[in-house]
Amino acid sequence: MSTVDEGQSIVRSLVDAPAEAVDRRAFLLPIVRYLAIAVWAVVVGYRTVTVGFPFNRELLLLYICTGLLAASIGHGRRMLYVVRDWLPFALVLVAYDFSRGAATLIGRPTLWQWEVNADRWMFFGTVPTVWLQERLKALNPPWWEVVISTVYMSFFILPYVVAGVLWLRDREEWKRFVRLFVGLSFSALVIYALLPAAPPWAAARCTADEVEGGPSDPRCMFHSAREAADGGLLGAMQSSRDGGQAWIERIVTRGWGRLNLHTATALIDQGQASVNLVAAIPSLHAGLTAAVAAFLWNRVNREWRPVLVGYVLIMAFTLVYTAEHYVIDILLGWALAAAVVTALNRYEARRSSWTRQRDPC
């Protein structure tokens, strides 16, 4: 081989090397991505079987983010966006925890009687939570309480799953959903701070004298409703069925007990005790459920729309029956969701108009 040929060979090898490296990288990265996803699935599956489902929202968020990191391997800089993009969800959780002391810091008294009076007015002297527990609550939870426990817990899971799917499929749609989630959540948190209100299960444990002045955490709130005179602020139950307790109970986790998921029940109870206990107005459970249904309405096949409507209504029934919220809380939650959805739709319309004016082509 001549000196010229040797030089040409060296040049070709230098030119071809980067191309070979790129080809090797393009071949290996999908394998690494699939292996990472498999490892993630095994770890999450193992923890779910041994420890239980991640009812803790912070843990669920960690699962979703690590799964997205695994699925983003080989997709350019998308891995760098995971923490930045999902920070708003983490901030909402932190803000919710801080909202517990915000009302006390501001000095706003807690509403104890306004909601129960509103429900009595709407239902001609009857409190819906009392009426439902008188007629439906049994000593041992029926099968359908598994459904309502599941529906209740979906509030802590479904929005994050929807966000995760959208993040992978369509970032513009994901951004719209994040604006909805964050806007609705922070609006509710501001109201919780300015207008703290006790839920039915707490009102059933306290009398008017015990909550005079609007305390946020009176001692009666942490006792059994059995000890409250005449059923507390809700009034006494007039009847019970199948040996059910003759006082209002917070029973949203009973369905898991029927399936012997006592670990899940304990985690839910622990979580409920650590969050803002006087954040009843508006019902974020009802509001966010309605907002997610509205967001998905035009994004799913028509056959799924009855499911969305049923989901919103079953959530409302669950919240009232289990003494988590009054009917007025749910109506206000729906109203807040409608206001936020309307505001965001107008924002999107104006944004599109501005874009067309800047770039008419």
C-alpha cells in the first residue's frame, strides 16, 4: 500500500468513526431504556406486593417521575425536563400541607355551622350525610363500599397518572392539564386559608358550645362521635340498620377493610390525620374530579363520556355518605372547577389569537 493510500485509509477511518459511534449509540440506548423500564416495573411491583399500593401521593409522584426518567432514556434532553416539569405537582403537595396552619396564622375562625345549616335548608331540614348513613351504613361494610373507597382514593392517583401519560404523548396537552391542576389546587388552597371550614365527621363530634368562637382543632374533634351529645352539630341519627353504629362515622376507608387491605386503611388514616382537617370549602375532591372529567371530555371517545359523568357523581355520593363533605361543599367545588376551566379556556383562546396575529402565515 502506498503512502497516499495509507493516508486516505486513515482519513476514512477518522470520518467513519463518529458515524459508527452514533450507530452504536442508537442501537444501545433503546436497549438501556427497556432495561431501565423493566427494572422500574419490577421494583414498583415488588414494593406494591410487599408494602402495598402507594397511597402516599409523594411516593406516587416519585414512582411516576422515576418511571418517566426510565422511559426518557435516549430521547435527547427530555430526562433533564422531568424534575423541572413535575415541580409544580410537588409544590402543590407542599402548599397543601402548609395550608393547615395558614388559617390560624391569618387568624380566620373556622366555620362549623354554616355548611350544616346550608344543607338543612337545601334538603328541607334533613342533613344528607345523616340520612344516608341511617339508611345505608351497616356494621360490616357491603361490597359497594369497596367501590366508593376506590373512587375516593382515585383523587390521589388519577390526576398524576393522566399527567404522566400526557407528558409522554403530547407536551402541549400536558401543559394545559398542569395549568388546570395547579390553578384549581392553588385557588382552593387560598380559600382554605381565608375560609376554613369543618367537615361533617368533625361536626358530628362537637356541640355548639364546644366550637364557639370557631376553633380549628377543638378537643372534641378528635373524640368519637359516640361521645357527642345529641349527635353534635349534625343531630342524632334516628335509626340504623344491620347493627350499624347509631352515630355519624368517617367511613371512607371501610371498603379496604373488606378486602383485608388494612395496611392501606392505616396509610389513608395516617394521611388524613396529617393534612388540613378544616379544608372543607370547597371540596377539592369534587372540584378536581369534575375538572379532570371536563378536560378529558373532548379527548376521549364518546363511549367513555358516561363513565366520566358517573365518576363525578359517584365521587359526590362518596363524599357525602362517608361524612367527608357536605353537599354545599361539593357544589362549591364544582363551581370553582367551572370558573377555573372557563378562565383557562379564555386564556387559551386569547393565546391562540395572539399567536395568529404575530404569525399570520
